[in-house]
Amino acid sequence: MSSRTNTQAASTSRRQFLKTSGALAAMALTGPVASRLYAGEDNTIRIGLVGCGGRGTGAAIEAMSTAGPTRLVAMGDAFESRLKTSLQAISGQMAGKVDVPPDRQFVGLDAYKKVMEVVGPGGVVLLATPPAFRPLHVEHAVEKGLNIFMEKSFAVDAPGIRRVLKAGREAEKKNLKIVGGLMSRHYPPLVQAVEQLHKGVIGEIITCWAYREHGPVGFGPKPEGMSEMAHQIRNYSNFTWVNGSFILDWLIHNIDVCCWCKDAWPVSAQGQGGRQVRTYKDQLFDHYSVEYRFGDGTRLLAQGRHMDNCWGFFGDHIHGATGSAELGEGITNPRIFKGWQQRPEDIIWRYEGERGSGYQVEHDLLFAAVRKNETLNEAQRCAYAAMAGILGRMASESGQMITWEDAMASNLELAPGLDNFTMESNPPVMPDENGNYPIAMPGITKVV
């Protein structure tokens, strides 16, 4: 299979949006979707939030910090307490832009439908629930004619990835805008660093390393009276069907950055992982090491570990034929070096401008595209980034060499029937009589 090439037009569009964002509110809109964008002649864009955790709360604030009038009109979450806490935090920072009375606060796994109904066609919905639900929510948003910000990750298995890809194609037909929460792709210093690599400043990219090495991922025990479904969703980072594993939901940014630097997606992967010191009753591997191969034979090694008292690093190292780079999520100041030693005296490029925030820029781009009625659809790129993480999980949990083509064609669903789940449903994995959950076993676990 030939390697897939990233589209670099997004970088050009990004620069254009940033240069013109101050004048966006005054510009006229064209097209059938644009004619229905606003809740009145004041050009206010209606916003709905689905998933009110920390990232959803942040996304709402960032959405309302874009150029031009906006209003948050509906919110939904699986947990009422989280919705209330989020609403309080958002209202505290965005006074005058929040209009979410009790009858537009929706709780439950079907809350997304009610939020989108309130927002209406042409508005923007922010999707920040655990990743298992992203394909379902993206599909519904496109069906209802909404523009979308979707937080990473974007699915947990290949069937989910295919749903996102299909919804993205439907969004294109409807002239809807989709931006994904891979904020590293929108961080100005990193954007310019990757542009330097693509210009050949360190020659052909030979090897990439992606790292996320830090302390343990937390876990909350199940309170008395809480359903098993609620418990697993509340601890979504700990259950594979909900978040897709540590290597997908936590390491996705730096795997994606390596593929961006390489300007290709991997064609295969093999790796390993396990549960060496973790004792919580959940499904998490506490370490992963996955070797990806690109179509030209070069490789990417992704390492993820969350253990106490171990070496830590959060970022990417890129080696080219004549030099190297340190960049990626976790690296505030990307640097490019001649040679591979990465000594201060060997720096040949560093970013000198205003850093800004990738989190904010991704919303600036989305709302600029809505106001100007310009094409912006990151669904395919985001889906492929998630697929790279899923491929790594499949390879390490099975112990097999897995090709991209076989992974993409897999019909294995981690949560069959998810579209009809309620908070009282039994989740796809249940504890045994000792409270333990099934854990992947390399050499035994089947993934395709």
C-alpha cells in the first residue's frame, strides 16, 4: 500500500485566516447555509456544547473568544453535576454570551440530540464527550446541518473511523465546516517548524520518535449506587471501549505530529505493551512501544508510559539526513539542529514570533470559515490520525504485525450497539466476581 500524503493547503488557509480575523465580522456571507447562520441580524452564531468536562468547558470558552458575536444556547452531558460545574465556569468567564436556562440543559446519553435541535442548522456544535461517542455525534450533527468542532480522539475502532470519514464527505456536500481538536496542528511555532522540515532544512526525514512518558493515569472507584455504565464513562480514560487506549487518546498528538513531519501515514505497525505495575481495577496498559513503518521503509517509534519514578519526556524527536528537530505536543519552543546531538550551539532554527494558543487558533479558524462561508473540513486528516493510534493499539495488544489496510478494513467494534446505550445499559465490558476487567493479552487477543 502506498503512503498517504497530508494536505498542506491547511497551512496556507491558516495564515490567511489569522491575517484577516479582525475584519471577519464585517464581511458578507453567501450560500444557502450562510443565509441561515445567525439567530438574528446581529450575526450571532449559536453554539451548543456536548460533553462538559474540562476540555469541553475550555472549548466553549475558546469558541466564544473568537471574532464576532457568539452565544452558547444549549449544553448536554451524561452527568448533571458536571454540566452545572461547566456552566458556572463558562458563565464566569463569558458573561453576556451564555444563555443556557434549565430547559436547555440536557442530561443523559441522548442529550446530544436535544442540544443540536436547539442550536439549529448553521450553528456550531462542540463535541467533547469520550471518543467512543464521536462518530455517532458527528453523524447526527452533519444530518442536522451543524458546523462541528470535534475534540480528539475521533473514534476508538475502524468501524467508527469509517463513520467519521463518511460523515466528513457528507459535510462537504452540505458546505459544513469541521475542525478537529489536534491543537498541535494549529500551534504557530510548530506550524512554522514543520514548514521548515518540509522545505528540507534537515534533509530527508529518516526516523521519528513520539513520546508521552509521565506519572500514572488516575482512576476513581465506583460510588455506591452508580451504574456500571456511568462508572466506566466517568473513568473513560481507563476503559478501552470508551477512549480507545492510552496510545490513542493520550499519544495521538505526537504520533500525528510525526506523521505530519514525515508527510505520510504509516502502512504497518508492530509493537508491544502491558500492565506491569498498575493495580487499579481497569483495562489500562501502563506502557506501550509501537514501531510504525512508512511506505518508503522509514520508521516511527511511539512510546507511551504512565508510571511513577520513571524517566519522563513529552514530545517528538525527528531525525533527517543532515539534522534533527525537537518539537510536538509538550515542547513549547520547537528547535531545529544541524546534526543529531541537539546541542545549543547547533541550533539552526527557532521560532521568534508570538506563540499564541493552538487551542484558540483551531476555533478562530472554524468560526472564521463559518463567517466567511469558506471551505474547511479536517475530518479526513483527523480520522487518519486516530487510525494511526488505533493501528498501534491493535498491533501491541495482539502482538501481531498489522497493516494499515487490514486495520482500516476491520469490522471489530469495541462497543456494538453503542447508538442505543443508556446510562442503565450494561457496558461492553463487565467486571468479574473479583471486580477485575478483561485485559488484552498479546499473542491471544484478536483485533481484526
